[in-house]
Amino acid sequence: MSMMNKQIHDQKNSLTYTLHGDYYLPHLNLSDADKTPIGRYGRMRMTYLRENHSGLYTYMILSGELYAHLADIDSTCRERMSRMVPQMAAAERINETLKARDPMAWVGRMNSIRQRAEETILAELIYT
């Protein structure tokens, strides 16, 4: 029985492999930038990529681009929501006067606006 090396370093790919049972597995480490938390929209994008575009998802993980992409998507979605909701409310004449006069109507209309804005953002940025 021959002794197998516990670690192998591949000069061509600059990867180190460690023996686990009968298989050599590569050492893959996330950079410090990848440890930043991602928000709701970033997690939704990750789930979509994992379930519907597994090849792209795997490529982005291995190339180290996934978390930067998810953080970018998350911040873009949040910025768009913060711009779209007030613009849509102004276009529909939903203001503080309505809020003071009929708070429940104001809440209902603002929820409707948020849902429509989010639906647009999800279609344009998350599920593409």
C-alpha cells in the first residue's frame, strides 16, 4: 500500500489540494470582501441563480465574483426602491394630507405602491 501525499500544490492553477478520504479537494477561500452581509434582494438573486442558472452560479462562486455581484444587486435594488416609492406616491397624489385625513387609506395605497415597485424591481434585476 503506497502512502499518498496529504497535500498537493498545482503550479499551473496555483491551487493546493488536500486529501480527504480517497479524494483531493481544493482549498477555496473567500476573500475578506466576500464576508460583507448581503440583504434580502441579494439573497433572492442568489436563490434564483442557484435554482435556475446553476452553471453561472457555480462559475461565479469559483471565480470569486458571486458575493460582489450579490452585494451590487442588493444595493441597486434598495436604491431603486427608495427612489421609485416616493415618485409613484407623488404621481398618485398620496401625501401627508391623506395620511392625516384617512390613515388606513394611506397605508393601503402606500403598500400597493411598494408592492408594484418591488414587482418591477424583481422582474428587472433579480429574475433576469
